[in-house]
Amino acid sequence: MNTLKFDVDQDGIALIALDLPDRAVNVFTPELVADLENAIEQVLEDSAIKGAVLTSAKSVFLAGADLKALVSAYDQGLDAATAAKRFERENSLFRRMETGGKPFVAAINGLALGGGLEICLACHHRVLADSPKAKVGLPEVSVGLLPAGGGTQRLPRLIGIEKALPLLLDGTQLKPAQALELGVVDALAEPEQLIAQAKAWLLANPSAQQPWDVKGFQVPGGAGPLAPHAPRSFRDGTAILKSKTQGNYPAPLAILSAVYEGTQTSLDVGLRVESKYFGTLLADPVARNLMRTLFINKAAADKLEHRPQGVAASTVRKLGVLGAGMMGAGIAHVAAAAGIEVILIDASQDNADKGKAYSARILGKSLERGQTSQEQVDALLARIQPSTDYALLDGCDLVVEAVFESRAVKAEVIAKAEAMLPSSATFCSNTSTLPITGLAAYSQRPEQFIGMHFFSPVERMPLVEIIVGAQTSQATIAKALDLVGQLKKTPIVVNDSPGFYTSRIFCSFIDEGMAMLAEGVKPALIENAARLGGMATGPLAVTDEVALDLQLKVALQAEEDGLDDKFRRLHALPVIRRFNELGRLGRKTGGGFYEFPQGGKKHLWPGLAELYPQAAEQPDVEEVRNRLLYIQALESARCVEEGVIDRASDADLGSILGIGFPSWTGGALSFIDSVGLSAFVAECERLAQLHGPRFAPSAWLYERAARNQTFYAKA
């Protein structure tokens, strides 16, 4: 058996230790399933074997299905009925364990997620290592699927529907104490005692049966429409799900349906119900999109798989951060948290000290919640040295500049910093709008100059956009990516262009919202349509957060630089100018499109109705939703056409993690692929006729649609 170890001890207990070769983590593969079938049959057929303990030879118990094997199902045209049979073999295996007449005990020594927990639920007893690394959960909902190895059937039968539903619908990962309290596991054990404790239970329970295989079994708390919890679990639960998902995510409702229907029948019938709903999800593009972008592509980006080859790995030990505002302070915090010594420079000592105080506030909250210790707080703060003295940059491996978005200011700090930095140091500019090639002109070493665009708040936002200038070397790209890896952020790499990638997509979103406002579309309709489409925040609300004076500055800078009209935001500029004239710049001035009353809840500014009288005929909410989604996707396609971005995976990660494009789409380019290129182009044509040439597809996109050349290669 190549994927597991099989040993029988002197007491007649078989120890089955999962151990996939050439993999850091155990996942279900056809070879593992075949080996498990053989091992289980050996246990059941050998009269000398009393039962088996199932564990792992790796630090992770079992991470479930191999998503790479599932992600191509939709592209291959798999229908729901065929997809429903995907885990038939595994389910038969689990039932054989349960009903074979000998006890099986799960000794869970590490992470057990998805199918990893499902095989444990099929065991007659579960012992979990009492270790921070040992967690259990059924997170399939996060990839647009449901647990297809009996998770929607066994977990409710084990702990009751009302306790099980939150775990299934939220994909919660439970720590050992939580898992024991809920009854997901039966016992905890010190890691070194785990196997011994599992064996002891097995010897004491030679005739163990699953409770649902005992005649007269009832689901704890009841099942079906007459159960006391049914109104809360199913009637109210359905309404809550529809409100949360807006119908964009089918998995939660499928989970609820599988639990409702399946728990009113026998386990075997319930498993068939579960498989039916699983098939509908696997054959749906939403699951493909979520798996591909947020797990497979994100994992590849986090591992720096696209890092330039042939460049030695680098580690930043001393980092310079220029500018101690919110962005610079956030960068300093995450760097210090990663164990890096930070020199935090600002024009005044008071500003630099405020930048360090930002970390102290974050850590203070963490300390209150018991998430960190005073010693850890003190150690992190000791790694941040606030100062006005550029001489302290001597010895820095890399510098991140995060000063005001002004060429003059940036030119000044670049010169001051480079005068003190070693010749080998990499210089990164955290800018969201100014072209990197232009800023590199102020540098003495333009080949060592690169853009590194963080997102605010830095400590919470996972994305970093790496911007490659005309002279940026491959070694510099590699060093920038290495730092992102140290900070445990997700990088994308884009080429220099006005607005780069994420800022262009973001501006297309907020500008469309402002253009609709000027047309007389109701502000509440604009905001609600954005949320209906899956955006976390409406375009007017998010513009208030980033401030309207900044938007004016960016637009005027594009005009000053002589950029094409497409970069000058002409359809939104009148609204931007008007709000600047009114002094309503957003949250920072107490009001923009919204009012921000002291101690009260923000709400749309009533004065909008006078500024922009509402049209007598309002568009359908779907029309507004489409305008907001299609303009962002079209702008993303233009970035591919112009060579701003080279990989569809980077475009999708950037759009979701950077600007909150709806995750159900898989990202802006996956959205186009899911709609279909011909249908997408046709809708853009219609929108262009109604709302202007900004929606007009290019000849390049027409040609691509004619060839049906998707942004992702067909599986």
C-alpha cells in the first residue's frame, strides 16, 4: 500500500496511518481510496484483527478532496447527474467501515477538514489531539460545494441539526475544546497519548455501532417540519441565507436542503440526497470560480510560484518605511509582526511616533482579547524604530516609500533615502496612481526600483500589487515577491501603466456609480444593486471612504500628464468637482454622498435629491447591477489587451482581494468566461448604445469572442 502504513499490534489492533508520498498534506486521491478499501477489508476479514485505529503519519490528518481534481468538472461539461456520483466510492467505503462489525477509531493528530473530518465521522469513536494545530471542520461551503462524504447527514445525526447547521453553513474550523464541547469528537488526548487512548477505547468497545445504525434512532432535537427548531433552522434560515447571498452563492441553500430532506430518511437515503445536491453544485460555474481563484490560484500566488527563476532567495532583515501615515504605519506593523527590524521615517518625530503608536493600538486590542501576550507586544514594538534620521536606513535590505501621492515629495525622499542605503538595497514605492517608470527616473538605480501597492488597512488586507517599471530587473521583482512572502500576503505582478491594474478597476466601479447619480438614478438603488451583485460596499459609500479630494487630484494629475481621455474619468469628473466645491469630501469631513453623524449611523445625504433630481423612470435593479459588474470586467479585459497584466489568475485575485469584486464570479476575467465571451460582448454593445463609448468592446475583444478564446485555457 503506497499511500498508507498498515501495522497490527500484539493486541490485534490495526494501525492505519495515512501517508501520501510526495505530498506535504494528505488529500483524497484514487490511489488512497483504493489502499483504504484494501486495508478496511483486511481488518474486517481477518479474524485475528479486533478493529482499527485510523491516523496520519503526517502533521496534517487529512485535508479532504484534492480541489485540483474537482475544479475542471464544469469546464469538462460534467452534468449534475454524473457529478453526483463523484464520491460514490468513498461513501461506500465509509459505510463499509461503519457496518462491517468491527470498531474503527479516528486518532486525529492534526488538521482534519472536509473529507478528512467525514471519514472520522464514519468511525465509531473520535479522539482529537489537544494541540493548537489540530482543528476539525467542514469548509466546503467556502469553495461553493457541500460536504459530499456524508457530512450533511452524519454531523446533524451526531450533534443535532441546530448545532450542525452553523458549522456546515459557515465552514467553521473548530479548535479541540470547541469540537469536544459540541460533540464533534468524543475525547481529547495529549498528542503523545493519542494512539494509546484510541486503542484503549477500541478494546473496551468491541461491538461498537454508529447511533444511526441502531434501531429506533432519532436525530437529536428532531428532524423535519415538526421539529421544535424547524422554524428557526429552515424557514428563518432560508430567508437569512437569501439575504446574505443575494442568490449568488448556491451552496448554502443546497446544504440547508440536503440537511432538511436527508435527515428525515435513513442514512443511506440521506447520502443519496446529499449526492444529488452536490452534483448540482459541482456542475455550476460558481464552484469552479471559487475553487480556481481563491484556493488553487491563491495558493500558487502565496507560494510565489510565478517568481522569476534563477534568482537566489532573499530575506529582509532590516526594512526602511518612509512615511508614517496610516499606510506606512500599517506596513511597519506587518513587517515587525513578521520579525523584521523596521526603521519608520517621517518628517517630524511626532509623526513618526504616531506611526509606531498605530501598532500599539492594534496590539492593545489583541492583548485585551487574549490573542497575544505582553511579551509578544513588547517584542514587536521594540522592532519598530521611529525617527526623522535617514542615516538609520544604512544597512536596510529594502525600503518601502509610503509618502504623500506627489511626485515632488516622492522625488525628495527617494534622493534622501538612496544617499544612505547600501548599493544592493531594493527601493519600493507604495503608490496607487503614479507610474513607476516616471518615479524611477528620480532614482540612481532604476533597475532596483519597483512599485509595491499595499491596501488599507494593511494589517487586514491580504493583497500586494507589485508594479514592474520599464527598467525594473528580474532580481528586483524576485526580491519584492520574497518580501511579500515574508509578510504572508498574496502578491500579483502587473506592468507599469496609469492606475496600474487595481486602481483602474476600482475607479471604473466608483465612476459608474457617480455617473448614474448624475443621470438621476436613485442613490439607494445604486448602492443596493452593487450589494445585490455581491460587492461588499456600494460605489458611493466606498468613494466616501477613499475621499473625493483624492479623486479630484487623481483626475487632474491624469489631465496634467496628458493622458488619454479614458484615464481622465470624464463621465464622473463633474460629480467629483461638485462635491469638492461643496467641501463634502467623504467620511473625513463628516459627509460626502453619505452623512456621518457623531454617534449615529451613517445614511445617504438627503441633499442628493436636490443636487441630482431623480429621473421619473428608474432602471431595473438588474440593469444597475450589470453596469457596475460589466464596466469592471471590461476594464480588466482592457488591461490584458494593453499588457498591463499577463496572467488571468493575477487579474482575478487582484479584483477580488484588492477591490472586493464579487468572489462568486471568481474575479473579473472569470466573470467574462462564465458569462461567455460572445454574450459578454453583446451586453457591452447594448450598454454602450445606452450609456456611452466607455462600454464599447475593442476590436481585440471582438476577435477574441469570435475565436471563443477564453481568458483561462479550457480544461
